[in-house]
Amino acid sequence: MRFLFVLVTMLINALVSSDSPTFDIQGHRGCRGLMPENTAPAFLKALDLGVTTLEMDVVISKDRQVVVSHEPYFNAAFSIAPDGVPVNKKEQKNLILYKLDYATIKRYDVGSNGNPAYPEQQKLKVYKPLLSEVIEQTEAYRASHNLPQFSYNIEIKSEPSEYGKSQPEPAEFCDLVQMVLKKQFPTGRVNPDRIVIQSFDFAMLKQWKKGVAESNYPPVRLSALVENLRSPSTNLNELGFKPDIYSPNFRLLSQRKITWLHDQGIRVIPWTINQRADMERLKRWGVDGLITDYPDRASGL
């Protein structure tokens, strides 16, 4: 009888463990509060801090490389030109990555100056990497340090007013990103559930869904980024389908909205939460994870 009791207990514990959702701690731009944003050192540091997802942004260069960068230009807050002179605000938006080959982009230093908005950020000379490079380095780091599997949350940085100016049209943009993913994650080696594509531009999400339906794109999870004051139902109506994840500014959330989204079968992962009290409150409300510049502050959630 004792053996049977122990066996039943083990089975129950296994079922509970497998059914329990993991609270998803996403390192925003790697860990922007601690390391230069959207750089390889930031992503490796985030893994050391135990994030379950690496959040990053991608833009496109003149030679159609997928570059990890939040802005489609060199931000004057922290960028240094190849000649050693810091980029100034007057020239920053003329330094459009979509008009520069990646070989030129790589010569800019985006870490030595630090970011005055994040005083804890470590200063080091570093460049904007390719998406392929980030995946290669983080996968190798995970293997060499025996770390658990993690996910990638890749934001396609896009504004409809910028099509053809600082970025490609949705079809070309998504094509370029999916080609990198297919090369880095061949079928059978990496679970597509490890990849999220997110965007504020719903045209990008619609394009990706279309590509999946046509069997041209990998069937990754899709996340609707939101910063407007419209209701979740209004935003979902605009999108035209239910995404896997709804990702609003955390200040736009309420328990009622979270419950409604869960009733639709949609996970809720807000951005960008940097204060521990806010993290704890949102978790009590039932969010499925959060995006933060400071993964160290989310320890133990």
C-alpha cells in the first residue's frame, strides 16, 4: 500500500508540474538597465540572470541584413561614430541603418558612452550585432554553460509611415527575418515554440500569419504590442485574429482586462516593468510574464 501511495503521489506531482505554466521573465533588449542594449553582452548577461526569454528588436540594413537595433538609426544618447566622435542629435536620424551596409554599421560603438538614462549600465565598446550572430552566440553560451532552454522574442520595428524610407514593406521585412530563423533553427532541431514575433505594426503580424498559412514561414508565436488606449477587444478586431500573446504597456492593464484576454485563450505579457512592487502586483493580477530592463529585480517572482 505504501508503494502504491508513493507511486500515485509521484504521478500527481508530475502532472501538476507539467501543467503549471512558467512565469516568463523577458530581458528587455537583453538587459538594458545593466548592459548596452541589444548587444551580445546584454543577452549573455540576461541568460546569467535567469531570464526565460530574450527580448530584442530588429531592423534592416542597406544590404538586407537583419540587424538587432531598437531605432532604425544611430541613437545620439549612446552612439559613437567610427572616427571616435559621438553622434549628435542633429545627425542621428540621418544615420539610417536602411541606407548603410552592415560593414559600416558594425564600425559604430554603441556601448562605450553608456546610456545616461540607465546609470547602472556597464560601459564597454560594442557594436550592433546581426540577428544570426545573436542566436549563434546565445545558443553556444547555453550549451557551454549547461543552461535551460530559453525563448527569443523578436520585435519587428516598423511604422507604416516609414515603409520604403527607413525599412522595407511588410512582405520583404518578414521574408528577411524568417530566412534567418529558418537557417538558424532548422526543422527538428529547435522547437518553434521558442520563438515569438512581435510588433506594434499589425501589418507585420498579419504578414507573418499569411506566410505560415502558405507554409512559407515557421509557425512561431505572434505577439501584439500595444501602447494605445483602446480596449483589447478593439485592438484584436483591428488585428483580425487572436494572437498568442497580448503585450501592452503595463500601465494599461487591469485585472478585468487580463481575465478577459485569458478567456480568449491569449497570454498577457506587459512591458516594460522595472520596479519590484509593480512586478509583484502584476503577477498577483495573473499576467503570464513581464518584460523588464532589470532581470535581476525580477529574481524569485
